[in-house]
Amino acid sequence: MGWSYRKSFRKGPFRLNLSRGGVGHSWGNRLFRVTRTADGRRTLSVNLPGGLHWRKTLSSRSRG
């Protein structure tokens, strides 16, 4: 496995994620979060107490 890099900056409900693949951002809290990854995917995450979680990809990465 190769090396990777990830750094996050948080300001309230917003998060900026820097990685080797690019820049992503998300907003939400522990229970509900919407994320845009560095490669363009959008996901919706719902995390419930007790370790239950649900994640759905809202859109695939764009081709270009």
C-alpha cells in the first residue's frame, strides 16, 4: 500500500478536505452529512446511534 495524505479544516458544520487527489468539501453534523469528494462524487450519509449508518451516492463523478 502506498502513502497517502489527508488534511481537514472545520468551521461549524462545514468541512474542507485536502488530499493527494484534490479538494473536497462537506456540510452537516454527526447524524446527517452531504459530501462532494475530490473526484466529483456527491454522497449523502445518515449515521444513527448504535453504529447504524446509511450512505447513498447522489451523483457519479463527472467525465471530462
